[in-house]
Amino acid sequence: MTIILKSCFIPFILGFLTLSVLLKKIKLRYKILFLLGASLPTGFGICSLALFFSYLFNPIQAKSISIIITLIMTILLAQYLWPWVPSPYRFPVFFTKNLIDKHRLPNRLLHVASCILFLATLAAATHHFLLSTALNISGGWDARYAWTVKAEFMFRNPEEWRRMFSPQIFWTHPDYPLLLPTLLVWGWNGLGYESLVFGPIAALGFYISCALFLTWYLAERVSLISGWIGGAFFLAIGHYRFWATAQYADIPLAFFMTASGLIMVLSLQSQQKNLFFLSGLMAGFASWTKNEGLLFLLWIFLAFILVLYFKHRGKIKTLTKSAIGFMLGSSLPLLATILLKVFLGTTGEYLGPKRTAEDYLGLILGDFNRTRIIFEAFFAYMSSFELWKGLWEFSLAGALVLGLRKKTDQTRTTWFLFLIVILINLGNLLALQTTAYNIIYQIKTTFDRLLLHSGILAIAFSFEALTFTKSPKIPENNLKQEEKF
Amino acid sequence: MRNQAIPFLKKASSVVPEAGNAIFYGIILLIILTTQIPATADQALVLKKFLFSKDEKIFRFFDPGAPFSVFDPFLPPKENIYFLMDTPYSPENATTEQLQAAQRYFTPRFIVPFPTEKKAIIFCSTDTLAEKRAHETGYKLIHSLGNGKGIGEKLP
């Protein structure tokens, strides 16, 4: 347990404080679930960025600089929160009143039963994760030879860390975002050695965070019972657990995409600039995790601007405010990604093919056989019950049912989730359509992982669309009220 | 007749959402409760106990780079090293993973898949193949570690 404390304590506290400051004036139901779900990944993201910028600034002192930066941030955030944290009214409101609804007895029993189901599923999934990890501590190929090798360059020889971008080790994808390698180095710095166990701990942290964050969202938008059951359904999908055990970047990416998308739904409903900021921050972290995250950032930005344009009939001031909030949130992780792509990892295969825009257009629109193969792959993988437990069929049914339901403010924002799921998969289609590799090889090696990115958003959408509630649980202005402590 | 039908329809329409919820959550619960966790090998239970212990030594044996520690004493500490395999390097070749595992061990030195470096790790499946491949690529075996493994040096 000491190893978890040493490597995860600062990221968790830092993430917790950052989110608490951003959400200070926003009334969210079950805020504790939100914080439990998002604190560790947010902290991991911040520590990863602190380390990366420290390496850029002074690689020899990077370890000390990054620790000082994170400690100063922690102190400043805690000081900002200090007047209200110890308030005697704070904790009862925060932990109990919000966590257990005061309903009739049968409802309360259902709450308890669904919570037990979630906890039992979580325990079983964690147990299986740990067993699988004990048998294969190094994870899958990416974890073994891409993230770890890059982290070794930073940890073993900080002075010459930029050698990790050398074309000599082209198979590590020199132009690939660095959240996981820098996170590994952060953990190793904390422990003082190249720990084999920190990678699995981080992977487990992201995996459990996905479950908790989904639970929070459904509790907030549908009901607490729906939240527990939705979280348990996610944990029952073994496909997510398999790739978490493999320590691939797809689960962290899925977390950040999900968090960004779900927070954006609340942002659109409440117009809170801090929520736009937070959604942007998560989208920025997605771009710092995998290349697909960059495309996601573009999609979600365009999608929410479009939605706001129609909602407010083109009121430029509202649009600008929201867009600025989102862009500010995503700015630091995005800056890191851009610096990496433009100045450091310039020889990667993803930038390597040196195709012109015309080439790309020709590949996207001209290769029908490839398009057919990709659509067949979508059908084959999405309809696999073994992989997805019927998730995509539920999403389709959700879209049909939602189309027939009475239009309310809540159902309109639910459609946003569906739009994001479609856009993420459209991005996957474009990436496959333009890949430099053989399409069959690419589908076999990546397709089931690509679907992970939008899967949790699809669960949230399905549960929202297929659950009938008498009236929206949260009035629009509810989120706007300031919490009184 | 029409007046009688309206209350019935009203009642029916109020039941539909609840029935919908019951069907949806019923299916989801059935899926969750019937999901089986795959079995893992017996030794996983023993190894799991060591996961969060202070000593990670037991897991060091499973480090993909660990087998390359035997080559280390015979190699220069800072120079890049050529990795010689049964067949010339190709990304589709399964043995490429050994090259990547060697890189994991020798970082920050580069393990190079092309015969450009002074020293080489010879990593073939038999001694005969090792000699043949060394000859083909312009290297000579200077230290044998058995089973087609050893250290090579580039011929002048």
C-alpha cells in the first residue's frame, strides 16, 4: 500500500483541490462521486504536464522543479479553499445529504441494493485486474516497448532525454503524445526507482475512475440507482478491463474523452464558464494522451459551438465566452502536444508519410473498397456481444426512443452525447481510411481498441435515453446556484 | 365507448415508461449478473500477494528486458549496439520484439536493427545460424554465450 500512497497521493490531492476550486461555486448533486472519479486522472494529467515542462526548461533539475511546481500548486489551491473546507456545515452537505436521497423505503432499498451490486462488481473487476497484472506485470506491447522505453530515456539520462525522439527507435512513435511516459517518470521519481508496479497502479486508477465518473454522471442526470447500475454495467464489460490490464493509453484516453463530453453536457445546460473550462481541460488531456485525442478536441469544440449557436441564435457574446473558457482549459495540454509535434517528435510515422492534402482527400473519398471494409469492421466488432454486452444495440435503441420522446431541455442535451459518439467514430473511420498500413492489419490490431474511446459515452447516452423519468431531475438553473456553506 | 377508452389509454400511457424502465434495467441486470470473470492461472493468486509489497524483485524476472542483462558486461557502456537476429530486420518479423526488449534493457543506448555499429548482440536460435548471419553482415563472434547468442564485433 505504501507504493500507492507514495506515487498517487500528490496527484490525487492536486486533482481533488483543482476540481474543488473549479466547482466551488457550482451546485452539483453527488459532487463527492465526481471528485472521487475525476481527481486521480486530473492529478495525473497535471503532474505529467509539470514534469514535461520541467524537462523542457531544465532537464537536469526536472525532478525537483516538477515536485516544487506541484507542491506550490497544492498549497495555493488548498489556501484558496481553506476558509470553507473546515466549515462545520461543509462536510454534512458534502458527504451525506447529497449521497443518499431521502425517498420512500422501497426506493431506499433499491439504492442500497444497486450500490451493493456496484461495489461487488468493482471488487470482482479489481480482483481480476490484479490477478491478470500479477501474471503479466509489463502489460501489452505499447506499455512494454513504447511508454516504458520513452520513460527510461527521461529517467535514466535526463540530460539527454530528447534522444527518445530519435528515429533510431522509430517503433516507439516519436511524435506520439507523452501523458503515459511522463506519468511513469513521475511515479518512478516519487518511488526513487523504475517500478514495474506503478504502471499497473496508474492503469487501475484510470479504470476505476471511468466507472466512478460514469456513476456520478448518471446519478446527476438520471438517478442514483441508474448511476450504480450504469457503473456496474461498465465494469461488467471485460473488454475495458482487458485493455486496462494491458496498460494501453486507450483507457486513459477514454476517461478524458468521457469526462470532457459529460461535463460539456452540463456546461451546455448551465452555461457555467468553469464547466466549459473543465471540459476543455479534459479534452486537452485527451490530446496529450493519444493522437485521437487531438481529433476529439477539434470535434467537441466544433460540436458545442454549433449547438450553442443554434441554442442562442448566434449571440456572439455567449459563444465567445464559452469558447474562451473551453480554450483556456485545454491550452496547457494542447501547448505541450503542439510543442511535441512541432519541435521534438518530428520524425514519427504519423507525420512521416508526407502526403499532401490532395492525397488525403483522394484516400478519404476515392477508396470505396477500403470504406466498405471499415464499415464491415464496425458492424462485426460493434455487434459482438462477447466484447460489448449489447452496448451498441442499446445505443441504437436509445437513439430511436429518444427520437420519439417529448423534446425537453434534458433530451436535447442528451443528443449531444450521441453526436459526440458519432463524431469520435467518424474520426476513427477517417484515421483508418487514410492509414499508411495495410487496412486489414490495421483493423486487426487497433479496431477493438478504437471503439473503447466512445464506449463510456455510449453507455451514458443509452442509460439516459432509455430511462423514463417523469420530469428532468435538475432544473436548468439549479446548476447556476452558488453553494452555501 | 370513446369516453371509456380515454382513461384506459391514459392509464396505459402512464404504465409505458415504468414498463420501459423495468425492461431496460431488467436486461442490464441480467447481463451484469450472468457475466463471468475469466479464470486465471493458479500462480496468479500467489504472485498477487507480492504486488504491493516493498520488494518488486520477484517481478523483475518477468521484465522483458531482463534476459539481456547477461550481454551487458561485454558491451561498451555508452555506444550504440547492433542487434543481429535470424533474419534481417523487418517490422512484420516476430523476432523484432526481442530487439525492442533489448532496447528496454539498454536504454539510453540505442539498439540498432542495421549493421552499422562496432559491437553487436548476436541473438540467433542456433550457433550455426549465428555464425552464418554474423558472416553475412560483416561481424565476427568474439564471445559466445551458447545457443546462438553472443557478442559480435564488426570486421574492419
